[in-house]
Amino acid sequence: MLPTQRKTLFDIVCLCIGFLGLQFGFALQAGNMTRILHNYGAYLNEISLFWLIPPLTGTLIQPIIGYLSDHSLKQGKTRIPFLLSGGILSTITLLALPNAELFISVMSPLLFGGLFIFIIDVGFNTTLHPLRTTITDYLPASQQNIGFTIQTFLLSVGAILGSSLSYLLQPYTESANNSINIIAKNVKYAFYIGAVVLLITIVINSLAILKQVRKVGSTKLNNTKKAPIKINMMNKLFLLPTNIWKIGIVQFFSWTAFFLLWVYLTPSLAQEYYQQLMDDTQTLRQDEAGNYTGVLFAYYHLAAGIFALTLPFLFKRWSILAVHGTSLLLGSVGFIWVYTSQDLKTLFIPMLLIGLAWSSILASPFILLSHLTPKNQVGFHFGLFNIFITLPQIIIGLGSGFIIKIIFNNQAIYAIAIGGASLLIAALLSFYYRSSFLMKKHELQVKN
């Protein structure tokens, strides 16, 4: 299908609404996974190993889903089956994840946690890929920058809800239980609400795609018979154009920073402000720090959502990489601010700066990528590009626990400092590539 007709704002929102529900689920996982694993008995230096599961799953799943869904479009079909199946799987797992007590009679709590994190990330990645390509599938080039902006805004709304919900529900639930293997009720209810929101938004998104298909009809991009699935990801990766590699390297350092933030902010707050012992996994301080982390995450997502609405105007005034580099630079200041802060109440200010970086990370690279990718390979290239997101998480997941334990004596706050340095590198690379980035023609398309 080749999109040519301009879409209304309502149509664009409906085509992106699944991001709200999906990011709701992502935020619940990012904001609560560390505390849930602590409740299951994992120590600080073990937590990063569990966080390896999402990027490993994404590295495997997204290129495959991209290849298969590209082939569906070539045959005149849609990506809806992948969208719905991933959404349903994610919904079921969101309902099950905070209910370990129903399963630990047949498996250890940590095995349960690892298994269900893997399952939920299979669902998330199966859904995420068709959502990302919806903009290039159904919007004309002149509206794709608006599409990515709305996508980022909806991602931020979902993240705000997912990050803050357990904190907002705390006054209406019993106090968190400090017994091992017991998840606080406010966390459970947040997961239940997230599951319902995720399913509803995915269904709406699927119906919006069907509406567009009925309007213009389906077109086979390629009438050849279905070929066997042969995906040599490493060969394809090294054959990517130079400019995609440049965007990917910036993404690598950007996602390194945010992965460290997601994994280590809760234990950092617990140690620095709630005086939790380094290897203590069963105190109320961990729950208190986890709730506060959710609020801080909500603040940076709020900043990201508001900033996303300004991006199209900024792209018209400056180049995309200039805007992206500036956003990353401000984000690195936010990371260092968190590291040096002595007052818990002042952390909301650096979170706003971190939100600016996150907003640009979600939009700018994918706008550039959409204009560099052949139309009939959008799904596969987007899936392949995901390696630049998952690889840093795998590396950090393997090494950060050892580094924090051996070099920094289990003081988690140093992971935040490393994240700030990584985001600074990403910013400097963006400015460096801006002068040599041969994207003038494509950037003019985005500006128009």
C-alpha cells in the first residue's frame, strides 16, 4: 500500500493510539521490574542480568517480525495479525506477572520472574514493530514527521500513566508488605489497569488500520511467491548505509544511558535517600524508593510529551541532528544533576531535562530512518535498526552488575553518572555527524 492521501488529525491519532497502551505496559515494567525482582530475592548485582531479557528478546524478535510483516504487505495483507497477537500476549502476561504467589509452588520465584519477563517482552516486541511501521505504511511523506511527533506524545502519555499509577494507588491500598515473594497491592492493581488499557488501545489501532485499508484498497507490492525465510542479520547489518550506521551509533550511547537509569535509579534512591543497606531486598525502603522512582519517571515523560509537540517546528528552524544533539546534551546535564544532587525534592528539575532527551530519542532517529529506508523493506530495516537499541542494553546488562559491585562497592548512584557520560558522547556525536551528514534532500522532505 502506498499512502498518498493526507489524513486527518483524528486518523493519525487512531493509527498511533496503540503506542499509549504499549508504553503504559513498558513503563510498568521499567518502573517496577527492579522492585519486583528485589521482592523475589534478587540482589543488586543480579538485577542487571534479568534486564538482559528484554533486549535479547528484541534483538531476536523484531527483525523476524519485520521480515514477516513486510512480506504480508507485499501480498496485499496487513500487519494486524502481529499487532493483535502481541497485544493479547502482553495483556495476559501483565495480569500474571505481579501474581507470583500463584506460580511459585511449581517454580522458584526468580525463575518465574525471568520466564514471565521473557514472555511479556515477546509480546511487547511483536506489537511494537507493526506499530512503528504504521506511520510509513499509511501516512504520506509530508505527514510522517507529524505522525512521529504524535507517536512520541502518546508514548509519553502512556509512560506517565504507567510510571505514576502505583504511586497514585498507594493511598487506596494497604501498605506494602515487606515479606519476600509478596508484591504490594498498589503495584498489582497498576498492572491490571495497564493490561486493560493496552488491550483496548491495540484493538482501536487495529480498527484504524482496517479503516485505511478499506478506504484505498490493498495493493500487492510484489506478486512473487512467498520465499523461504532466510535472515542473515549480521550481513544485512553491515550492508546498511553509512548514514543509518551514524544514527545507530548515536542511539547506542543514548540507550546505554537510559538503560542504566531504568535499572539503577530505584536502588540509587533507596541507598542515597532512604538509607537502605546495599544487599537488603526485603525492607519497606525499597518500595518507597520504587514509588518515588515512578513519580520521577512520570515527570520526565511529561516533559517528553510536551517537548514532542514542539519538534516539528524546531526541525523547520534547525536540522534534525542539531535538535537531537542539543536535546541529548541537556539530558546529560540532567543525569549528572541527579548524580550530584543532595536533595530528593530537587530531582524533579533534572528529570525535566532528561525528558527532553527522551522525546528526541523516540522521534528524531526514526524520522531520519524512514527517509533512508526502501519502502518495501521498512519493517525489516526498522527491526534491524533495533539492534542499536538492544545491543547496548545487553552489554550493560552483562557488565554493569560486576562494575557496580567490584569498582563502586555496590553504590548504584555511580551507574547514573556513567549514564550521563554516555549521553554526553551521544550528543557530541550528533553534532559531529551534523556537518558530514548527507541528508539535505531528506531533511527538506521532513521540513515540508
